[in-house]
Amino acid sequence: MMSMQLSQRSPRGLFDPYYVPDLLLYRDRELESITGVCKDSYESEYGVNCLVHGIGGVGMTVFSRYFLTRIIPGSFDAHTVYVDAKGKDVLEIVGELNDAIHRKENKPITVAFDLDVLWMQFKRMASDAAKRTVFVIDNIDERNEDVYSKLARLSKEIKASTIGVLNSHDYRMLTKLPATQMAYDFEVHLDTYSQSQLYDIIRMRVEDTFPLGLTEDILRYMTDIVCEFDASKPKTSIEALKVLWPLAQRGQEIDSDAVRAATAKIVTLGQDQDYMDTVDTISMNDYMTALVLEVLAEHLMRYRTETYIDRQTLNENVQIKCEELGVKYTHSDIEKSLQTLIFESIVFESGYSHNLLYVLVPPDVLYDSALSIRRELTRGK
Ligand SMILES: Nc1ncnc2c1ncn2[C@@H]1O[C@H](COP(=O)(O)OP(=O)(O)O)[C@@H](O)[C@H]1O
Ligand SMILES: [Mg+2]
């Protein structure tokens, strides 16, 4: 009975690269403008071509698919065809266009392996179709740019629309060089999300697909890491969720260790050993910094599901520790030590609030080295 329940909650949205959520968040303006342009062209019977671009992972695919599947059907009566060109040669792409338009028209497909024959079949079917079409070609790059250009020219002829989707790098290369033929009337730039927008996007996905949800702290921690190290890309957050999903499914508690493991690929600070070297050099002559780090790490070790410590708690804990050890301190000493740790990228301030502090090295590792440095410094006194 358990397994039935689980399979019903199969996380389609998490593992399907073409998943379209019920809501596309924070893209109202962009959706409105592309809808306006395509609807006008449809109703006034002229072809229009458009480029959608942004950094890879920002949500270009989901934007174009949401537009095709959710917006167009409610706005105007066009056929919609989506083809992902990634890694495909020209023959495959034209073959898919041809298949798709035949399917829309309920016409049997005649098999052809010759590019010119395929293109002619496609062209005929697209021109004679009962409705005009909005085409999307996703992942345009220099190898398949020709197909986009050809389709864009055809669109003008047959009063259809073509939307090309490409990442910023290919966009710059293909549109700014004088040699390219890339033709478009209109473009939509998809900007990166703010920290809180990214948080909302992944929270929505968690609600869609996670068996028992994840705590707010875990989601924030993940968002903080993706914002700090991977340009706020939703794709990276979703990749991390994919790693966490099977753990959650097995009933394992998702703690900060799990999030660190799931995002380890994007965190480029290197190996634990490098960290320890940094910790060594900063703390060698600085008893207070070693102590602050020790206290901070100790707190995060004790409370595994707490991914942050706030400055107030840290201050109080340092104060207690200093009293225990009979060490004199001032408030500004603590603040100075913390600034050093932040500057050396050992401690990070959350993008949600500079009051919240987090680390990336497992707290146990930090704790051990901070403690041993402090002891050494004590002995050396
Ligand atoms: N505005 C958004 N609302 C909901 N989900 C989003 C949004 N933007 C991106 N996503 C999700 O982020 C992930 C990456 O998006 P995708 O469209 O595949 O990126 P790209 O094509 O730019 O590499 C997908 O799982 C997508 O559903
Ligand atoms: Mg994509």
C-alpha cells in the first residue's frame, strides 16, 4: 500500500526537463510582451520572429513551453510546435518539425531521409495547415542556427511565427557578428531572479513534488548557496532537489549536510584541506578569531537542522565561552574576528539577512581545526 502511495506522488516535475508548472512565477511582464506580439501577428496575419535569451539555467525552456502550452491556447487559435534542437543535426530537427506539423494536422507522415525532401514536405504541410503555427526552436547554437534562419524566413512567407530560444553566449555570438543571417523582429531577455524570487520558485517545486516538504531553513540555505555560487539559477536548485528527493522519500531527515552534498558541485572553494590551510593562517596569531569560529561551528554541529546562526546567538555564546575560559574580550573583538572569517570566505552572510551566518565546510571539520588552533595558541602563551 505504501508503494502505491509513493508511485502516485511520483515527482514528475522534478525529473522531467520539459515539465511545465501550473504557474510560471515572476515572468508576467515577459509573457505579456511575447503574447502581445504573437497575438497581433496572428490576428493581423503577418509572420513574426522572436528570440528568447538568458543565461543557461535561468528558465528559458520552461518560459517558452509555458507560453506554448498555457498561454497560447487561451489567447489565439494557433498550432503550436516545440522542437528541442540540442545536440541534433539539421536532418533530425527538420524531421521533428515535419512530424509535429503532420501530427497537428492529423496527416500520416511519409518517411524521408533526404533533407530537401523533408523540408519540402514540411513547408507544404505548414503552408496548407488549417491554422497558422507558432514554432519554438529551443537551444539554438552555431551548429543549428541555419535551421532557425530558414524557419524564420519561411514563417514570414506563410505568416507563421518562430521563436528561437538560446543562451546569452550564443545570442551574443549569433546576433552581433556581421556574418550571421539571424533574423528576428523582437526579443525577450529573461533576467536572473532575485534571491527571494528564486526561493519562491523552488518552494513551489518542493510543494509540487516533495513527499513531506522541506523546512524553510533548508530551502533558504540552498537558495543562499545557489545565489552566492551559481548566479541564482533555478536549474541548479532543481538539480539539488533531485539529489535530496530520494533521501526524503526514504524518510531521511534533510539537514545541512545533505544540502551541502547536493550542492557540492557548484561550490568552487576547493577541498577541505585548502580551507584548513586558510583557517590555519588566519587564526595562527589570532586567538579570538579561532574562538569565534569554534563557537560558531559548535552551534551548527549541535543543531544539525539549523543551517544558520544569527549574530546575537553567536555573540552570546562567545561571551559564555570567554567567561568559562576566563578570557577578556570586547564586543568589537568578536565583530572584527567575524569580519575576518567572512572576508576569508569561511563564514558567509545570508542574502536574506546579514544577521544570519552560514558555513560551507562541514561544521565538525571547522570545529576540530579551530579548537586545535586555539589550544596551540593557549599553550604557546
Ligand atoms: N519562473 C519560473 N517558475 C517556475 N519554475 C521555473 C521558473 N524559472 C525556472 N523554473 C524551473 O527551473 C528549472 C530550469 O529551467 P529551464 O527552463 O530548464 O532552464 P534553461 O532552459 O534556461 O536552462 C526548470 O525546472 C524550471 O521549471
Ligand atoms: Mg533549456
